[in-house]
Amino acid sequence: MNLRRTIATVFGAALSAVVLVTPVGAQPVQTGATTTYQINARHDGSLVDTAVGAPPLSQKWSRDLGGNVSYPIVAGGRVFATAASSDGHGTVLHAIDAATGEDAWEPVDLGGTYWWSALAYGGARLYAQNDDGVLTAFDPATGAKIWTTTLAPQYSFTSPPTFAGGVVYTGGAGSGGTLYAVDAADGSVLWTQPVANGDNSSPAVTANGVYVSYACEQTYAFDPKSGDPVWHHRTDCSGGGGRTPVLADGGVWIRDAAGMTPSVLNTTDGQVRGTYEASGRSPAPAFDGRQGYFVDDGVLQERHSRTLATRWKFEGDGQISTAPIVVNGYVYVGSRTGRLWALNGATGQSVWSTDVGAPINEPDEQNVSEPLTGLGAGGGLVVVPATHLLVAYGQ
């Protein structure tokens, strides 16, 4: 069942993810954990984890969560995911021991009008948000609730939260749109900003900016601390929906729900740096340095982040569906047929594949009939949501 909302015009205790020290001007690479949609706060799908060996990998465990499964959070020896409830509307939060595949604590009903929910992790806490804007912080070791906040005045929430610098950023819609910055310590709202229109765009965050992007390339940058506007890239149209932006190589990589050509904007001023060919439903690209990995029309291809030239393509079975992730230089993608591949990121050569056991859905950034899904990795595992299954692979 696809329920579509269109808004007119308008993670015992655990350490936070470690970040490698990198040269001035270079983007840090997240290590060892998946903390939000597409691995990290930049949503660039890139992870270094020395515990994840080179493929081939073997299945460590598989869980049937009873409903379509979200992207996983993988941190501190746990795997967290939400799944659509089998008893009506709403979703259920699951905490799984990463080593055994058994429940780490009892599942938690997150409620909600529909079947959408999303997770983030940071500051040794797990954050869960449902489609009604109820944002809850959990102790990831025990499942105990730390605080709960209902975000107002919006009532339609489809933008996954992102943790960065002690703040949880998210968006909401209903009457226009709102970007929220929530104190991760106590759930208080630090600041809000109006946007057009608050749907389907998980904030991408660095120390210098919070970036969101909505229909018709309505893309914004805000100061992470004050919320002050930095720039707004706009076009002559407006509408409902959005897409999660990706931050890579000094660019904000945006896709558009209204069918406009995907663009790369400068992070500093929002000016268009380039465009690339992809359909409006293409998932978010992933990046490893200046190598970009893009899925469009069931095919994976590599592009240079500056020239946008394609060096290789991988067709697989022609039904590649997931947003790619890059783990230690290997690109992982999944298919609607249930096939998972690992490819050499430099050459595009397939080095391993396996049948996960169920179709691997594309990330639906348009509807609320299931949680937003996607691949994850960390703690020695690559974790795959495949419809109602959550499957972990490692050495």
C-alpha cells in the first residue's frame, strides 16, 4: 500500500563514532559505525572499518522483523532498525546484538500514524523519530527512554534525523516546512527555520553548515549553531517532496522530486558547479574521495566528482535498487531480486555476491508506507535490510 503525502507549495555504554584526522580542507571519513541514513552526517555512504575484511563475506545472522525494515544503525556492538508494525499503523524499534543476532533488549513500539520512522545515533544515545514528529532518545545499552519531544507545529515527518555536535537535526512539514535543531542532551528545541517544504530530506551536516533540499531544487544552508541562513538556492517552481542531499568534495549533491536535472552546488555559496544525468527517483550517490558511485535505472556507475566523467558501469542483473555504500574501498549495492554485490571501487569488478533471501527494496523517498531503507556497516559487519529481513555479513 502506497500512502503518499504531498505538501503543496510549500545507538553496555558505547563510544561515539571515531573520526580520522585528515588534511585541512579534506572531508573526514567516518570509521567503525553507521550513525544515520547513508552512514554518516554527510550522507556520503563512506565508511572505514578495519574489522570488516575484504569480501567475500559470510552470513553471520538473519532476522525476520515482521515488516519492511529501515536502514540500520550499527554502533557499540548493537544493530538498531525499525520495522513496519504487523498490527496496524506505526513502527517498532529493534535492538539486536551485533555478534549473535539476538535481541539486545525488547522491541519498542514507536507509534505513528503511518509506517514511516527513522533513526540516528550520537553522544552514546539512540534517537528514533516517527512520522508524527515524536522524537525519542534511548539508552542504547538498555532501551530506557531518556527524553521524548513532540515537534511542533508541523505534523508530517519524513526526514530522517541526523546527529552532529550534540544536536539532532530534522525536518517536518504540514503547513509549509520547518527545519529543527534539537538539543541531544534534553530534547529541547534550540532553533527552527522555515523551509519549502520540510519533506524527505535528512539534513546533511558539517561543522560549517546544515544542508537540506526539497522539490524544485529548493536547497538551503544554515549555520549549525545559530540556525542563521547562509544561502538559499532556488528556482522558479515549488512543490511537495524532497531528497536527502549528499556532501562530498566541496559540493552539495542534490536530486529533485520534481524531475529537474540533478545538480552539484558549492557548499560555500550554493552556486551550481555542475549537473549530471539521473532520473528523479535515483537514490543518493556515495563517495570515496573523488570517486562517486551512482545508481540509476538499475545500473551502478562510477563518476569523477569534478569532471563527472564515467570510468566504469556495472549492470548486475539490471535491477540494482539500493543507494550504494563504500566500505574500505569496496562498493556494496543490492537488487530487487535479493542479490547483494561487492565491487572493487576503482575498477568496478564484482568480487563477491550473495542471495540475501528476499528482495532488497529501493529507498522510497516519496511515500510513508514503510520506513526509509538502506544499507549499513560497522563493527565488522555489512548489514542489509531486505524487505522484512535484516541480514548481517562479516568475516
